[in-house]
Amino acid sequence: MKIDIIALLRDEYPEHLEHNDEFVFDNIIEFPQGETHIKNMEKLYSKENHYIEIRLIRKILSFISQYGYNPSCKYFSAITKTLSASVRNGKSAVIMIDDLLNSGLINYYTIVLTWADRFNDLDNFKYCFINLIYLLDMRCTKKALGSVNHEKDKQWYRTLKENILQIASDCYWVSWCFMILHEIGHIVLNHTNLQHDENQEYEADKFAYDMIINLIEKYCDSDDEVMSVFRTYTCFAPMMLLDFYRMIDMYQSLIYPEQKQQFNPKPQRRIDKLIDLGIDTFDISDARNVYNNYLDVLDLFSEQFRIKYDLGKLDILPTIKAE
């Protein structure tokens, strides 16, 4: 199973992306154009399955060894339908991240960041709103990878700007590294209980976030083909991941209240604790700009979703729940 770097998790992929300059890139900051690492990563992914993940893990393990951490662990990815990242102890710990979680996250970032870029485009508003509902519903029902494949989806993806794809891609991979480092944190901090308590989750979050910030400091200007994802504007990517959990939690509580809640501790509490850690080693103005626009979209989506749900105007929901 490969996770497409440009978030095209469809049954069929567009042959190429065409850039559209119709919209002014004024909500999210403008980043330099040209040869980005995304094109290189697309080539890397054609080499072998999980090429990027394996390279990232090797680099991460080498990096954290400088701090005296040398965990014995392996990486495993599968469709488990648990929407989780976890570690299983044994002779060598196995870190597992569910492919459903991976596939949902890269689509989610692409949709939300594009919505922020085209904030005043009503047609785009409708498209993003509906597709976020589909996406969240699949996270709750654990139905399948990807999303519904229509010609309009292909057409929409062809309009995306390289900047949007670059930011979504970088944020995805840094979020993925945060999940890996969180599980490594459980290992090196000797959290032997598989059902970790809240304090252990916070401790693992802190370990992971400290390492993410250190990785950004080291690689933010790097030309390394894989580690170039660590840019200063990705320092809030772990919070973005937890906001994805927060949206799933919100959706589930309204649409599937009979289901057991998936997240403990609550995502917002984890976000607050990460923000409290602060960053004082590099300029975070670009990152704050990206994150604030990202949160603006989530606030709008949540508000509109609740209003339409209360008024019984979410016609899409019976179709989703009937499948």
C-alpha cells in the first residue's frame, strides 16, 4: 500500500496536475516555487513500497541516538481499521500506524488547506464541505481507503497549486513522524502498559514534539531528499494532526453517538499541552499563519456542520449511513 505524496487517494489518479492561477494566494503564505522536494518524493515512491517511511524512520533513529535513545523497533503499516498508531512490545517493539489513518490525513490536509486558500469561493466551499463529511464518516465507520471517485474530484485536484500540495505534503510527513516519535517515546520512557494512562500520553507527546522541533532546527534548510519535509512552517503539524482527531471526535459524537469514543485523552487537551511547551528557537510567524488559516477553516466547518445538522439539512448523511 502506497500513500501518494500529493494526496490523490482515489481509485484512479489524474495523470498530472495543472496549475491554476485564477485564485490569489492570499490566505496562506506564499512559498518559493520551482523544483520542490515533492517532485523528488514522487520519484522516490516509485522505487519500492514504503520507501519514504523507511528512510524517515532510519534518519529519526539515527537522530535521536544523539540524545542517548537507541530503541529496538520495527515499523509496520496495515489496514487494521482501528484508526490508530500503536506500539507492541516483544523482542523488538513493533510500531504500527493504520493505513486508514494515513490515507485520511493526507486527504484531509489537502482539502482543508485548499479551502483556506479559496476561502471566498462558494463552489469550492461546497466541494470541500461535502468531501470533509465523506472523509470524517469513513474515519468513523472505517469503511475503506480513499474516497468516492468522480470526474469532479479529478477536475478539482487538477486545480490545486503546487504551494498547497507542498504545505499539505510537508505537514503530513511531519505529522507522520510525530506519530512515530510518540510511539518511540512510549518505548524509551518505559511505558510498558499497552493501555497508557493520560500522563503517559502527555509524556510521549512531549518527547515527540521536542524531537520534531529539534529536527526542524537541523533540517529546515536542508536539501536532503527526504528530510526536507522539516521546514519551520511545519512546527504546528502535530497540533494539526490532533485537530484531525478533534474533528473525528466532533463528528462521531453527533452522527454516531452510540459508538465508543476513540480518543483518550481528548485531542484538545493534548493540543493545549503541546502549545504550552512553546517554541523559542526559530521564527514561527509562517507556521502560525498556516495554522491560523487552518483553524479558521475548521471553525467554519464545525459551525456550518452543526447548524445544518440541527436544521436537518445534511441530506448527504442518510446516504452515507445507509451504505
